[in-house]
Amino acid sequence: MQNLTEGVAQFQRDVFPAKADLFAHLAGHHTPHTLFIGCSDARVVPELITQGEPGELFVIRTAGNLVPAYTPGANGVTASIEYAVAVLGVTDIVVCGHSACGAMTALAEGHDLSGAPVVADWLRHADAAVARAAGGGVAALVRQNVLAQLTNLTTHPSVARALAEKKITLHGWVFDIPTGRVEELDITGSPALAA
């Protein structure tokens, strides 16, 4: 906890003063251009990877960068997607998977998740990706999972409407932790994703 406290002090002393005008503007304006859906993994930091400034990305982080297909009723992922698209008017959505993903490794290698039943249930949102990757290993599953989650996104009414009106573009990325490379996946071959 000490390092976090020291980090806050450094932010207030060194970073904030240099960006005071930006934060003053952001106090009254919230207009991110991109919804970034990434993994909760601490090694994947959207603002660092994109070198984005505060206010540019609206970020959702979930285990395995999973996006449940739309179902009526309140949940945090669906509410955040709807808010970003329908209220904030983001023009791009990125779903970003990554190398060495613990969630995808557990699925690809068939790990016993009986001690983490909620995690096991959550990872069922990757069933379509598991079926498509069928024995291709973790890297193949990471890519298929990004594509599957983009397809799930299209089931959300706000996203479907924005796609139909050509107000939004979907992107699939895979971040490679050891090299820092970001691969953009070709989503044009998927009828659900080619808008």
C-alpha cells in the first residue's frame, strides 16, 4: 500500500500540475472517443498501451475481456456499454485480448476451476471461442475470444443501433506482453462484425 500512497503523492506533486488545464477541462466535459474493453489482468493497462490522455478512453475491464451477449436486466458490463455508446457517443470500440491470459490459459488447458465456481461460470461467456479454437492452444483461443466477444457486443441494442447507423466501428486487438506489440485482427470475414 505504501507504493500506492507514494504514487498518489508523486501524481499530485509532479503530474497533475503539468496537466492542470486538462483536468480543469475534464471536470466539466466527458467525451471519450473510444470504449476500450480489456482484461482485468494487471499487466494490461489500456492508457499505457495507447498512450492515451485522461478523458480519451472509456474503459471496461473484465476477466478474460469477456462481454456477455445482451440479456435484459441490469449488469455492470451491459450498463457501461450502453452508457459509452448511447450517452457518451463513442465512435470506436476496441476489444483487446492479450498473451498469457490466465482466463484463456485455464480454458485452453482445461484447468480445474472447482475452487472458483464463479470464475468457472463467468468463463462460459467464452464457450464459442473455445469451440472455434478447438485445440489450437492459448494464442489461438485468445484471438478467437476477441472475435467472439466482438460478436457478443453486436447483440447489445445500443451497439447494434450505432452499427446500423454507421456511427461506430469495432476493432479487435491482441496485446503481446513480452514484445509490447499490438496486433489488429481482421474482422471483415465475420458477417456479424463487418458493418
